[in-house]
Amino acid sequence: MRTLLVSVELTDAQYAALNGLAKQKAQDEASLIASAAVTTAADRELKRIADENMPRQEGIVGKETGDAEYVALVEEAEEIVDESTQLIEDVEELVADMATQVDAAHLTASGGVFYGPSGKEKWYSADMSRVELIMRDLGYPADSYPYHVREDGVKMFGPYVMIAADTTVRPKGTILDTSVGEAMVVDHCVEAEKVSGLVDVAVTWGE
């Protein structure tokens, strides 16, 4: 240890840091503000020297650091937070969807969503005349597959409920079960391209 005239004890590193200052100024300051202030000044000078010699890396807004590992850990933590936030949102959406089914055994206008035997079900209301013409061209005649609306508002194609699905997976004419009855894919559902198994049931509920 090294000792100034006012009996302030400094480490070798502190003494070396202060040695760059004017000795008289250091002595005067030590005499006036006592040992705590001197050691604080020494530590401050050490920090300044360390900062000037530390390689800096821009990695985080408002922070400079030479520790690449620290930066990587922070970035990884931010990714985990983002993934966790998305997972929470997905779970909340699923819970909300499931809540609509509590008092229903099938897809309803008020529920809006139902998880049926062939996947997630939603409903849509649209003019089906164009869809009907396309199905006729595909070989489904009107006498065997007449278009009509069931009493509950579900649109029918002969004996089948009219539904839209991802036609790259379930081509038009595909028969499958839904919560509102046996159905036929007659239309393409864009949303189903991203939501596996999704079907849209054609109804008059929104008309």
C-alpha cells in the first residue's frame, strides 16, 4: 500500500491512477476532503483509464460494451421474451375460442368458432352462385345436388353442407364430417392455407 501525507491508504492501482494528476492538487484535495474523497477520485480515475482502453462494441441501444458474450446473452433473452409473448397470445386465443363452445354442441352464429370432427370450424356468409356454377362445371348436376338453405341457415349442396377449405389439401368435392353435418368442399378458404384443418361453413347468419 502507498500512503499520502494525510495518511490516506491507496492501493498500488489507485496510486498509479492518481500519479497522473498534479501531485500538489492531489495533496490539496486530500487535505480538504479527507480519505474517502481521495479514494473515490482514485477509483474514478481508474474507471476512466479502463474505459479509454476497453474495446467498445455497439450492441444494445444506449449501451456500449466490449463483452460480446454479454451482448449475445441479452439478444437471446430478448428472443425468448418475444417467443414467450407469442405463445401466451396463442394460448389466450385458443382459450377464447374454446370458451365459445362451452354451451354449444356445434358451430353457432354467436359462438363463431367450433372445434369439430375434422378440425377448427368457422362460418362465412357469401353469395354462393359463382361457387355453384363452378361445381356444376366439375360434374355435380342440379338434379342430384340442388342448392338450398337449411332451416338453421346452413347452405346446402344437395345432401351436403357447403364448406370452404384449403383446396390444395382438400380438393373441391371432398366429403368430410363437421359439427353441423356431413359436408362437401365447394370453395377455397385462404385462411385455411395458414390454419391446418380449418373449414368455413357457408351460412346465411350474416345476411
